[in-house]
Amino acid sequence: MYYYESENDPECRGFIDLCDVGSVEVENNGNKAILELRTKKRVYSLLAESRQVADTWKEKIEMVLRE
């Protein structure tokens, strides 16, 4: 999964191999939410616009991990 600094950023900032993800969690951050993807080597913290958006991302990523 490629990630970017913002949705308007044309340049990819990095890549997360979903095969390496061990868990996906959502943390509250005021009126926004943080989606945390945990691998053995690193924790990726991705800011979502809302808890609902983060929960949707979590659900979709967990579907991919089950495949």
C-alpha cells in the first residue's frame, strides 16, 4: 500500500507491504483518528479525517489480510 503526505501530494512517500502487517488499530486524536498499522519492524501511523473513515480503512485492510 502506497502512502502520501496528503491527498494532493503527487509523490508517494513510502510503501507498506500489507503481508508484513500484524495488526490494525484505530486511535482517537481529537476530532480526527489515527490508523495504526503494526509490523514487526515498525508502526505506521496514518491520520484519517474522522473515526468513521479510519474504521472503514481498518475494515478494508483487514479484509485484504484475511485473503
